[in-house]
Amino acid sequence: MSLDRPVTPDPYELLPSVPSFEVTSDDVTEGQALKDDQVQAAGDTSPQLSWSGFGDDTKSFTVTCFDPDAPTPSGFWHWVVCDIPASVTSLDTGAGAEGGAGLPEGAFMCRNDVGTKAFTGAAPPEGDQVHRYFFVVHAVKEEQLGVDSDASPAVVSFNLAFKTAGRAILTGTYQH
């Protein structure tokens, strides 16, 4: 089976336009390969993220990590964190560990495509094309997104389509 496929578009370009703001990381550099810590086989550690410049209408944040280049029609969700209070503007390295002890009060993780409520690192098939990992901070217009921790990433994304006030994107890459 050949894993050569055309590169998919930026999935966020397909959504309604919203204002952008800034997200930075001590662990992920825009357009560069992820560190071993963010790879499933070598660490499964969520990266540090900080954000700024979001609108005054922000009442909470949702953070996601999505790989649109996975060999599935729906891509692959690595991380979903909901209901981060608007007063919080960063997550520490490792905040996505199972159990959520590193998350701010009130925030929680939904199940990812591995089925865990945690961050799952990059794990593209060996020999596949370079994969992109979109770390996205969504500024949300409500204090709670309206989902619980059993929500699928698709349900979280559906809710975000109507409640996003702004979006900040940082994209890392990885190839096995």
C-alpha cells in the first residue's frame, strides 16, 4: 500500500473566518519538526503553549491538536482541552498528562482519537509523508463550551464552529 497522498489543505481555512491572535511555545517552533517529547514513542508530552492578543469577548479557551495528514478521511485528533478560564493564558509542558492534574481549575480533556483523555504524541505511519500538527487555541465566547469529557473531538469542533471568537494556530511537523 502506498502512503503517498496529496497534502490536504489547512483545515482551519475551511471554517468561517474569525480574528487571529498569537500562540507561542517553548517546545514547538512554527513549521519545524516536533521534539521527541511530543512524539508518542518517545514521550507523549504535551507542549508548553502561551497565547495573547485575543478579543475582549473571550470568556474561555479550548486547546486542540489535530493532524489532518493522518491516513484517514477525518484526520487524527491528538488533544482536546475545554473550558480553560479566560484568565489563563498558558499551559505548562506536560499539562496534557492523563488525569489532568496540570490543567487549570475548571478545565478538562475530552477523549482523543486514541480514546484517552490526555495528549497523545505524533505517531505517523513509518515511511508516510511529513505530517502537520495544528496546535490551536480557540478563544470561546462562553465560559463553558457546552460539552463534557466524553464528547468526541468532532462534537467539540462543531460547538466551536458557533462559539469561537478568535483562533491562534501553531503548526509543528513530524515524519517517522
